Amino acid sequence: MSASAVLNRSRTTAHFSAETRERILAAAAELRYRPNLAARSLAKRRIQTIGVAAVMEGGGLNHYFLEIFSGIMAAAARHDQSTTVFALHAWKEDPASLYDLCDGRIDGLVLLAPTFGRRGTRPPPAHTPFVSVHANHLSPGIVNIESDEEAGAFALVNHLIALGHRRIMHLTGPAGLTGAERRIHGYKRALAEARLPFERHWLVTGGYTSELGREAMRTWLRQFQGRPLPQAVFCANDASALGCIEALAEVGLRVPGDVSVAGFDDTLAARSVVPQLTSVRQPLHEMGTCAVDRLLALINHPVVASDAVLESVVFPVTLALRASVDAPPGSDRLAPASQSDDAADCVAHT
Amino acid sequence: MSASAVLNRSRTTAHFSAETRERILAAAAELRYRPNLAARSLAKRRIQTIGVAAVMEGGGLNHYFLEIFSGIMAAAARHDQSTTVFALHAWKEDPASLYDLCDGRIDGLVLLAPTFGRRGTRPPPAHTPFVSVHANHLSPGIVNIESDEEAGAFALVNHLIALGHRRIMHLTGPAGLTGAERRIHGYKRALAEARLPFERHWLVTGGYTSELGREAMRTWLRQFQGRPLPQAVFCANDASALGCIEALAEVGLRVPGDVSVAGFDDTLAARSVVPQLTSVRQPLHEMGTCAVDRLLALINHPVVASDAVLESVVFPVTLALRASVDAPPGSDRLAPASQSDDAADCVAHT
DNA sequence: CTGAAAGCGCTTACAG
DNA sequence: CTGAAAGCGCTTACAG
């Protein structure tokens, strides 16, 4: 009975007599009627589900994804959408490798930190739009949600300088990744603007895991044994900062007593260490939410994406100041703390 | 054309001439044909998707869920199933509150640490079976995956005793939860078997978050100021152990120098602290995998669940020994370390 | 061996 | 205002 339109409170509801409506509602209630999702989506071409694709290295998940996920799921739930997650083994060269997922099981897809090749390719199908978060670079037809990592790195290093640090190491992310490069750039710019020299041996290639951070720091300590230690280490993310702290602890160096250490992302991990980590806060939860909002806008109002259009939305970052960073031992502050606040919004977190 | 059966390599494939098969395959390839998932699942009554329901307090996710999730997703992917997650606000009184999800959007559901009321209820629909992990108690028709938490707590406290600790505090989980009670039970049993007295003030009600752990420890330190400190604290999970360490640090107590601290679960958090946390390892990843395997078995071979059948599978736990636990300061070991190994499998993790 | 038919459970025009 | 009809894109018996 087509009168079941009543159940969907469609615009036609008004056209039904109150009596028929009652009758239908009553029957539905009695039968404990539940519309079948598969049938409905076959007819409506909407399955009320968004996908999330990510590669989870080592079978594990990490804090970064976790926080974006929670933003995505919260937003999806708010819009009555289910979230299905696809754990990829690796990113292929081309976004088109994911078009197989556009077979009606999802209405749209958000890509978490994809690293496709740089060659342009055709945009995703209009009926299943894509949105990315922290894409390594822009792809046609895929709006990218990112944050101003360069400014974050700049603000953090600026803060270290203002506290009096001069020998500032940067433990980088994976070579070649856009995010890692932006951090390096911000680091160098902060040094330059403070008229401090950039010295190559303070730039140490690390990675985004605690293992890589630990290894990099260990290696450096071995290699530069006897040479001056860094007063502060700015790490590419929170995980590598934890690894760095471990490596320092192994040789008896305490944080922040001997060396200050800062991270990036301000994930749960930053608050799970003792001392808690100073970090550059990216609004990961909000970025996840934003991704879903944009995606749903595209789902509800499909646009024919031109190959030429590259679009991104950039979130600001803030500093989360905590105990892992202090003035260098025995030094006078070269500037009042407040002076570190001018480069970006600065928030002391608890 | 019904010949599309070829595409599914159904048992009937053999009945088709090689030529027709070629022709069909060629056409499909040329058209870049993708079967529509919604249509297929409408016809097959299988949507190749399993659901995961969990309540994520405070909009956040935690390490515990994270590890189980990764096990679930890995197993689901292995079976070519998608995973859709449902973030609940809270567990209702009755599992039946989730039967709304059985509308064709998932083939089965795994519940993460559900806390339903104790009244029995009708089992889930046979076409959409449920499986739980760490359910607060068994429900009819829902097989529960759990672990031997009592033995884990016992083994850990036993280990502390063997190292020479006598004033052993237990920072508990949330009052009333089965898992928390099992830990308490294991703690008490270890004391009893070592003929050590159980003293009420060493049992401190905490919770499963670092905030609750920190608060509980802070409060205790204030309340029992001047009284003997614990030599070791056994915390209900890793998060509360981190909170405990923070509270100790606030009053200048170092781990493990002044106080040994141990956690439970052995999540990523346990390896993200300096010093790394001794913890009771639950095989969360494997438990997630097991949940999916059981669920798929039920999906593929539906059974009419009797209200009377309560079923569970119990995983063993092990100890992960790390730096946060040491012998009490200035004490001789009362027993060789190896003696702590007899109560459960003991593994030194790196 | 092959293809026409019916049906999965919904929605959406479209006649009455 | 209401209900019969066609169609969403697949699968599964079932005739030829």
C-alpha cells in the first residue's frame, strides 16, 4: 500500500485524511513495522551511510585517526548517517582505485591523510563524492580539509625561542610528506625571523610513530656524543615526542629539567604522558566534523566537479602549553612569556 | 540478462559455455560494470556488513575500544565484510533497544562492553545475531567474549607481593561493573593466598579514565596525609594508572622509585608513558577478531537461540612486565622474580 | 546450456 | 484524497 508514504511524513502527508493516517500508523505500530534499509536505498539511491577510508599501518590505529574519527562519527550521527570504515593496506597511485567503493554501499567517502600520486585524474563520481582530510596534495574534485601546520610549527618554535632556547632540534616527520615539510618550513622561518642560524645537525629525520622518534633520537645521541645537547626538541607529532622522551630518559636526561620537548597534534597521547606534552593543537575533531558536513552538502547537492578545481579548507591551529616545555636550565628568560603569544592563538590547556 | 550469474562465479558457472562466459565477461569489463550493493542485498538478504555498537563517553574514544576495533576491522576485512559503527549515547535497559538496527543495514552486531539490565529478554532476531565483548553480564542468545580478569588481577598482585610489596593499593574501576569486581576479587585472593591482611583503606574507588584515577589518588593522598604511602598501586586500567602517576607526581613521588604502579589492559597507553607501564595484558585484538568470527558463523548458520542458553568464551590474560614496577625501595626481595611466574603466563614486553 | 519471469521491499509519479 | 502500477538493480528458481 502506497499509503505507507504516511510513515515517511513526506510532503504528501497533508493530502491524507486523518483517519487513514491513524489507521496506517496503528497497523504499523502493531506489526512493529521497520522499513527495510536495503529496499529503501535501492529505490532512493541513498543508503544513509558515509564511508571513511584510512590506512592503518601495522594493523594498529593511532591517536590522530582516533580523534578525527570521533569527529566524523559525531557529525554523521547528528545527520542520521551510519559510518562504515574501510581499512586500506596502502594508498594507490590514483584516487580512482577507490571508485570501486562507489557501488551503492556508501553515499560519500572521506579519505584520511591520503597520499596519492601527483598526476591529476578524473574526479570521483558525482553520486558518490569524496572529501579528504590532510591529503598530501590536492586532487581534482576532492575538497581537502587541512590545517595551517606551517603556522603551528612557527608559533611553537617561536615560543621556544621566547623562553630562551637557542639549540632547538626538530625531529621531523617522514621525508617527503607535505605535513612534515610544512613543519620544517615553520621551524626554519621562526629561526630566520629571530635571526638565529639554521644548523643542519639540528634537523633530524624521524617519523610519525614513537618507534621512529625513539630511534632517531637514539641515533643522534650516539652520533653526536660529547657535542652540546639540544635545549629543546620540537617533534613532528605527539607519538614521536613520546619516543624522543624515552630515548632521552635512556641516557638519563629528564624532561623538561634537562631538555624541553614539544609535540604536534595535541592528541590524547599528549595528555597521557607525565609530564604532559606541550603541543600544537590541530582541531582534529572539528576537522572530522567539517569533512562530514562538506560531504553531505555534496551528496545532497551534487555538482559536476571540474578537473580544474582544487579546493581546500584550512583550519587554524593553536598552542597547547604544558609541562614538557620550560625555560632552558640556568638561563634567564630572554623575553616575557606573553611575547610568545603574538604569532598564533595561544591557549594553556590543562 | 540472467547470465550475469557468471559474474558471481556461482555454482552454475560450469553450466555455461566458455563462449557465452567470455562474452559476458568482456561486456562487463568494457562497461566497467559494478553490481549495485543495495540491489544485491535486497535480493540476497545479506548486506555484507557487520555493525559495532559502543558508547563513547565524553565524545571521545579510548584505547580499549581502539584495540578491539582494530581486531574487529581486521577480521571483517578478511571476510570481505564492511564494518559500520554505531556510537551510542548510553546502553538502555534492554538489548531489544538495539533491534531497530536489524532493518537490513547490517547482518550482525557486536556490542562493546554493554551494560544492560539483568532482566532476561528475548534473544536477537535470528537473521541479525548479536555477539558481545566484555558484557557486564550474559544475555540470552548473545554469546559473550571475555577474558579472565580475576586471574589477571591475581597474577599481577601476586607478582607485586613476590617483589616484596606489602602495602598494595588497588585503585578500582567503576563500582558495580563486573570487570571491576573481578579485579577486586583477584586482588583480595592474592592477598589471602599470601596470608596478607586485606585492609579497607587500600581499596580506593576510582574509574576507567585518567581523570577518575587522578582524582581518586589525589583525594587519598590528601585524606591519608602523614600515613604510610602504598608501596605499589594496582590500577583498574591503564588510563587510571596514568592518572594515578600524575597525582603521585604532583606530590613529588616518582614511579617506580617511590611507588610502583601497574595498569590493566595493556593498551597503547601503557607503552606511551615514561616509564612504561606494567600491565595485565588482555588480548583485545584477538577478542575483537573472535567476536567477528563467531558473529559470521551465526550469520551463515542461523540458530534459533533459546532464552535459556547463556554462552561465553573466555580468553586467558598475561602479565606485561615493564619499568613502572620495581621492588619496593630499600627492601630485599622476598622471593626470586621467577616465582611470580607460576600464577599465569608471564611475558616481559618491550 | 540459456534466457524470460518473478520477486526482494521499498518509492515515486500517476491515474482515478 | 487514495490506491494500483511501474521501477530501483540484483538473484533465484524454472521453463525452454
